[in-house]
Amino acid sequence: MLTVLRRGFLVLLALLPLFAAASSSPHQVVQQTTDSLLSDLKKNKAAYKSNPQAFYDALDRILGPVVDAEGISRSIMTVKYAHQATPDQMTRFQENFKRSLMQFYGNALLEYTNQDIRVLPSSVPVEGDRASVGMEVRDSYGTIYPVSYTMVKKDGQWVMRNVVLNGINIGKLFRDQFADSMKRNGQNLDKTIDGWADVVAKAKDSEEGQKAVGQ
């Protein structure tokens, strides 16, 4: 499952909204961002490969403001733990979550090799402050990965709240990882927050191992 997840994330970060304020719909946001970020990656890929940290920083600058880090973090923690968290703990978790996400999937995005991406037209009019944007990603082997974004309008801007990739609910995946980490840490919220990067790193190691076995 993690192998499919990582392959899909080759495009996942590239499809997050960048110029939300410049578009009138979440679908337009996604399309514009796809064109803009992939164009930048194409021009700077060699430099990013030799200096991955510069790429992580660039991703954070580009994507950080348009990812609903607060909403995602509270969703990952669930109401049970989010209500227990102090403002400082919540801020630390948001920062750790964003940093680990950029590093983990930034590495995958550097492997992007011109896969075909198609933003699907909306089947229903966008109403209210919540919308779903569908996509299809075709990899170099011809396999199609369906992607569905949950977009919410926050302070007048469309931002990403959750993603379902090839049937894998990313929000639920992270919630399960957080709950498992809390259990292993004896319900110690600080340990779980401070160790979140290790949780993501272990997921990456597990995925790499699965890939090696399959080769």
C-alpha cells in the first residue's frame, strides 16, 4: 500500500493549490498549480537533486500557505487528543507534520518524469465552502491512479484538507499512525509530537523495503 502511496505522491504535492486567490474555483486552482509547479521543477530539478534541502524549503514556501495545516493536524490528532493539546503542542505538531511531509514526499517528487496528469471536470456545481476535485494520473507504465482532493474555503482561499489516492484515505492513514504512536508512547503527547518525523521515516523505510522485495 505504501508503494502505491509514494508513487501517487510523485504528483500529489505538485497538484496542491498555489495561486488560490487568482482562481474562481478549486478546479482552476489545481490546474494552474499543476502547470506552475511542474514548470518550476523542470527548470530547477538538477539543482534540487544536488541540494534537496533547497527543494524542501521551496516546497514549504510554495505549498505551506495553501495547505490547511491546522485543520489537517487536528484531524490527525482527532478530537480526543486535540482537546488535550496546548497551543504550543499544536503548533509544534503542525510544524513537524509539514516538515516531515515536505521531506518525505519531496524526495518522491524529484523522481517525477512527465507522467500524464488530467484534472477531471466537475460533475456538480461548486457550492458552499467545501468541494471535491478529481484527477487521474497515468504513470510511465500506463497505470492510472485516481486522486480526489477535499478542498475547503478558508478565509476566502481554497486550501487542501484531505486526499484520497487510489482508494487510500491519506487523512485516515495519518490518524492511524498517530493513534498507534500514542499507544506505543504510553499516551504521552509530547513524545508523539516530537517523534512524528521518526514515524514518517519508518513508513518510508517500510515502503522502500517493500519495493526492494518486489524487484
